[in-house]
Amino acid sequence: MMTTWSDRMFSIVNVGVLTLVSLITLFPLYYVFAVSFTHPDEYLSKGFVLFPEHWSLLSYKYILATDTFVKGIGISGFLATMGTFLSLIITSSFSYTLSRRRFMGRKWLLLLVLLTTLFQPGIIPHYLLVRELGMINSVWSLIIPVLSSGWYVLLMKGFFDSIPSELEEAAAIDGCNDMGVWLRVIIPLSLPAMAAFGLFFAVAYWNTFFHAILYINDHNKWPMQVILQNMLIESTTSTGAGPAEVSAEMHIPPETIKMAAVVVATVPIILVYPFLQKHFAKGAMIGSVKE
């Protein structure tokens, strides 16, 4: 098929516009990365650095040697792993139950789930519930109240609806009970959806911020995002004194410390996504079209 002059011009303009948009989108990320590795003396002398002449790891040594920031990374990692694991179990099991027509009362439960997506109780009822459960200043207050959502349940139910019921009948004939069918048949077939929703949950838990401000008063239990927010607002680190050998060597600008903290907070999720990209793209589309 021959291409015309107008088709070639359209392709050139299209590629040019998309390239420009990509560069504009990536520029803030590059700037944060460049400043975080800039030597303090160079940054203090220039104030704006795009191409560092002297690279340095002093900012990373500073933040990673402070106890509060390291604890925040550990807490955020715990939230992202344990929270994602529990959320996938709760959401997938509940969605699978609602997708089976033999389950009595499924229509009423579906109606209740739908109502949770339309009406939210608000901040005060949530806080009172967490307080009455005795989870104030507990890391579990950042996991249990948000284990799932009505929207995710409905989306995953749409995926389970696409799995033929004949597979369950065949597994039942082979001697599997309901739990065996779910573990041996449904879960293996649901890996693309699990990867997609797992990425959603992991990003949400890793970026936990608002609930931590509401429920966590002890700064030693703050997740990393809250500590990073204090750094950005106060224009200085609020994580305690830095390592003596770094502080004694030179004054590290707060800006380079902020940028290093941003890199540490974003890189783990960026590194996880490529490994789940194939399953994520497939899982995001499964269940969206009904035949």
C-alpha cells in the first residue's frame, strides 16, 4: 500500500508532537534525578543544574543514614507488600463469590457494594471507627480500613464473570470443593487480573499519606511519604540529624536532599512496573467486553 505525501506529513507531525510531549513529561523527572546527584558545591554556586559536572552521592548518604527516613521506607515497604497481599485476597475472594449465580443473596450484596461507590461516609466516621477499633497509632490502621473498595470489587467481578462455569464443574467432578476450585482453577486463570489490581494496590499503599496524617501521631511510625512531605514544606530535613561524617564534610543544600528523597520514593514503583507490564495490559482489558 503506497503512502501519499499527506500521510507522510501527518506521520512526521504526529511523531514530532508526541516526542515534544514526551520530553516535556520527562523533563521534571530528569531534573529531579540530576539535582539529586549534583555535588553540593556545584549546586550552591549555580542554583540551577541540568547537566551536573560533578556527581555526588552525599544527599543519598544523608537521607539513608537518618533513622526516621529509613524507618519510613520500611513502613512503606510493609504497607505495599502486606497490604497488597491482603487486598488481593479479600477483593478476589469477594468478587468471585459475587460472580457465581448460585450464591444466595448476591443481588443484595451487589447493591450494597454499588452504594459504597456512590456514597462516602466522610472523614469523621472513618476516624471514629478506627479509634473505636483501637488502631490509632497502629500501622494496621493504614491497611485494614482500605483493604478493598466497591469499584475494585465490581471490576474484578467483571473478570470472573468471563470465566466459564464449565471449568468449575469439571474441577468439582474431579473432587475439588469450593476452596479447591478457587485456589487451583480460578486463581491461576486470574494472574493477569491479579497483576493489574496488585499494581493498583501497591501504588496506593506505597503512596499512603492522608490516612497516615489522620491516624498516626507517632513520627516513628510515619510512612515515607509523610516524611518526604515534611522535607518539602519545611525546606529542611525533619528526620533528625544526619550522619556526622557527611555533615562535617560540607553543608548539603536542602534542595538536593529533597530531590534524593523523591528519587528514593519513586524508583521502587518504577522498577516494579516493567515486570508486570505484560500482565497489566492484559488484565486491564479482561472483562471489559462482553460477548
